Amino acid sequence: MNIRPWLWLTVLFWVAVGIAFSPARTQSDSRDSQHLDITLELKMNGDWQPIDPGLVLDRGNLVRFRVRSDFEGYLYVMNLGTSGQYTLLFPREDTGRTNKIEASKEFLVPALDGSFQITGPPGYETVYWLVSPVELGEEAARSKATYVPLPPPPAKINKPSATLIPRCDDTMFQARGECIDSSAGPRGINDPKELPGNLSTVPDVTSRELAFIKKDKSTLVSAPENSKGPVIFEFRIAHR
């Protein structure tokens, strides 16, 4: 079949245009990742409002997390306050013991209509998030699950970040009029020695290849889909 040269050039031109303007795949929409979308909310004038994860809060503020997952698993959330005391946020007896997370379903931490109050001296609350493919607990142990039960948290511990004083990012303050601490929010844990004793005993727990993608006032925590063990990260909440 004889095709004129100008027709070939036209076809090649539009193919090149299609390649140049096709949307690039990013880490946040990659099909080989699984995601946890976390939004920190503050109760203001009786209503819950999403806030920047780095917003420096005041003592007495009530906060909670709104979470959406695109995978199934089990979630454990524990807070280390600036006073050095641990509080289990999820699951809890008073807010519902069920801690299974399901794909495309939104839930709150603490569960149901719960919240937790910012107390203690100025510093950083450290909220530990442990996501496991199997349940950790007595029932899981009796069924010979892969991981051992999660022990109760230590009574008290000294963590350097809890005693640091939050600082406003001058650039963010000038642009938005809010006190934003860029060191607050979610991040991975590089050194296992930073973990509380009850979390470090979980076999193979790690912050393996986690990525944290900020989306306006929420954060997308992304992990490889082939992750077989539990993953852990922390969410710092700055307050004065």
C-alpha cells in the first residue's frame, strides 16, 4: 500500500503530541503501592475542621484523625504525650475494640466519636501508627497468626522530641498567618531504638520504603504493595 510521505509525517506528529502530553505516573497514583490517607482535625467552635499537620496547637485543644485506606489490614495507634505518658488511641475499650481497616472506608482515630486532648508541657506529641496484615492480640495468637500479641505500652519514657519547643516556620507564617512547624506531621522511623518497647518486639516491624505525600491538609502514606510485614511510622503533633 502506497502512503504519501505527508501522511506519515502527520501520524508521527500526533503520536509525539500524545506522548508529550500524556499524564506521568506518580508515586501517589501508582498501582504497585497501597495508601493510607490521614487528616488531622481540630475541634473549633463545636465543629471539626481539617488542619495542616504542622499547625502548632494550644494546650487543651481537642483533636482526632480522619483516615481512609485503599487496602485491608489491622491498625494500632498509640500516643506518647509530652509528659512521658502513653495512651492507646486505637483500638480502645471505650471507643470500640475492632481495629480492622477495610479498603475505601473512612474511619476515625480514636474510633466512633472519640477525640483526645492536648495536655502536658509544650513539645511534640508522638503518635505511633502500626499497620499489620494480620491482627495482633490474644485471638490472633491462639489462631497461630504470624505475629506475637502487642504488649501493653511502657508506663513512662523520656523522648527527646517531647521536650523540644515547637517553632513557627517564618515563611509559612508570613504566607498564611498560621504558626506552622515543618518538623511536625508524619515521618518514618529510621532507628528501631526510637520505638517504644512494646512496638519494637513486633517481628520485622519497620518503616520500609514509606513515602509521605502532602495533599493540602491531609497526608498520603504510601507503601509498596508487596509489603508482607507490619509497617510503622510516627505523626508528630506540635503544641505550645
